[in-house]
Amino acid sequence: MPFPFSKNRRRKPVSIRRDVLLLSLPVLLSSLFQRLVSIVDIFLTGGLGAAAIAATGLGQLLMFVTMTIFWGLSTGTTVVIAHLRGAGKQEEARRAAFVACLACLAMTAACSAGGAVWGGDIARLMGAAPDVQAFASDYIRLVFLWLIWTTGLNILSAIMHGAGDTRTPMEAIILVNILHVAMAWPLIYGALGIPAMGVKGAAIAINSSEFVGCSYLLIQAFRKSYLVLGSPDVQQFARIWRIGWPVALERIAQQSGQIFYSSFIIGYGTSAYAAHQIGLSIESLSFMPGAGMGIAAATLMGQSLGAGKIRRARISHAEALRLAVVVMSIMALVFLCGPHFLISLFTHDPAVIEKGSVFLRLVAFAQIPLAVSFVYAGSLRGTGDTFYVFIVTLAAMWGIRVALAWVAAGWLHLSLYVVWGVFLVDWYARAAAFAWRYRRRDLHNVIY
């Protein structure tokens, strides 16, 4: 759906700023509620013991890794649909949405079968103890058996993001959270005449709540004419996948590099690693405004370029960047002024609080390059330039963060704070690389 813009040129940035906010705020809330689903599961299974917590966390890790390929499909879908709708090609946008759903079904079938059959074996190969394997086998088998509801939520949200509708996906994820909380406790521990199912009950709660959320989005997709049934459009799928596959590789490069980087932190002791994990949990909340602005930038860029409105595309990017920098600068001040308070919400260990406070102060100096990176990367994805974003992510994560951390920790044996400081170099390099590319990008000759 096209966005309203004022005919008065001087009011145009104000109108676009409003559109950026309307797009990004629901995405921010959706991200927060999606994260809450995982947190609630870990929290509720805590009463079953450490093995149950470990099994649930392991299952969530496998799901997270599996979803990398679907994030690629989702990004390609959002960009292509935004471009088509901006160009006024509504029927083609609906066909692109349908072929994206078919691709999601096919990919889900393969992943679902593999996870349901071999999920327990994967847990064993990852080194899970026998008691953890016993819990993990049931949890992993069930969440993968009904993976379609998770991937369905993902692809239908992407279709709506491309259409400029971020509110409906937000409504769906809020519904999922409410149902999940209402169902998880009685299913795990037994109540209301339901027998206690333990970790298996947690998986059933996720499956059931996501089934309702996915069904809600599917009904809305047909009701609002975002999706139409028909024959598969191979050409549209090729466009979607050409944009999407670098995003999948980008996510893999980012997550695998993060795992290697964290392995260097472990060498500095338990308190250092605990501070690192708590700091990452707090930091992840600051990502959400930037991520929301990034999706808004990608959607508005795609729609503007599809409509041939280059000036509007550039103003959309500038407004998304302005808002992201303002919001994340506020987060930087919070991390600088109150790190001890934030860390103490998670632990009372003095050593962890001391180290975690340093980590958050370092994170404060990363907030502006993070904002710049999110928005510039989002705008580049909106132009279809996802391969460049992947190359920069790969080079920054492995060529800067992992490599410098290895030199600092494994070779020179420098302090923990130096190893943490490496991620600042990473994010400033990414921000510069994305900004350089965007400024050299000819928006008049974008080919999807």
C-alpha cells in the first residue's frame, strides 16, 4: 500500500518521518515479544532443573540456526514486494507473495523432517549429557515437527512488511505471547485437569500458540489482498532468492563468528563469560530500535524505487537514519550512566557486576555505529544490494572481530577489556563500509 505524502515539499520529510515511525515501532515491539517467547520458555522450565533448562536452550539454538535460511527468504520477499507495490504492480506483488509461501512450505518440509528425525542425535553430537538428551529429544522433535507455524509467521510477516503493514504482524506476535503464557504453565507442570508434560509441554505450548498466530496472519493476508492463490511464478521466486540468499549467508557468518568470538571470552573465567552473556542480553534490547528503523528503511526504499521516486527514497533513508541515531544515542547515555544498576538486575556477584559494567560502557560507544549500520544496511537491502552487505558482514566479523580477538587473547594475552574493545572496531568498520557503498549507489539504475 502506498504511503501518503504531503504535496508541500517542505513538509515531505515530516510526512516520511511519520511513515518511518509507523513502520518501525511495530517491528520494535514485535522483536521484543518474539524474544519474550524464548525467555518465558527458559523461565518456566527452570523449575524442572538444570537439565530441562539446558535442553530447552539447546532446542532454541537449533531453531535459531535453522531459521537463518528462512530469514534470507523473508528479506527477499519484503524487498521484492515493496518494489512491486511501489511500482503499482499489485497483482504481481500478490503472485510474489504466493510463490514465497510455496518456497517456504517446501523448505519447511525438508527442515521439519530432518529436525524431527535427527534432532535427538544432533543434541548428542553437540555434547549434551544423557539427562539433557532425554529432555531435548522430545522438545526438538515436537518444535521441528510443527515448524510450519514458526516459518509461516516469518514469511507472512515479511509479505506484510513489504506491503508497508507492520502492525498486523505485531498483533499476531502479541497474540502468540498471550496464548503461550496462558498455556505453558499448565502444560509443563499440570493444572486445570491437564497432566504434567514437562519440557514436552513447553514445546506443545509454542506449537499451539504459533498455530493461532500463523492462522491469524493467513486470514489477514487474504482479507487485505496481500496474497492470492494461483500458479507458481518462477520469475518472481528467482528475484526473491537472488536478493535473499546473501542474507542467509550473512546471518550464518554473523552467528558463527559470534560463537567463535565468545569462545575467547570463556578463557578469561566464569565471571567474565557471565558478564559477557548478561551484557549481550541487555545490549540486544538496544538493537531493536535500529533493527526496526532498518526494516522501515528497506521497505520505504523498495517502495520509493518501485515508484521511481528517487528523492523520496533518499529522504526516507535520511529520516530513518536520523531517528535511529537519536534513539540509540539515548541508549548510549543509559549504558554510560547506569551500567551497575542494569547488570545488578541479573546478578549480585560483585566480580560479574564490575566486568559487566565495563562491557556496557564499551557498548555505549557502539550505539551510533550500530544505528548507522542498521539503517544503511537496510537501505542497501531495499535496493537489492544484499550481496555487498553479506561480504562486509563476513569481512568485519571474521577479518576484524574474530581475527583481532585471536591476536589479543590467544597470541598477545592482553586483558579482557581489550578483547571486548575489538567489537567497537568491527562496528565502526561496518558503518563506514555501508555508508560508503550507499553514497556511491546509483539509485536511478537499480536492478532487482
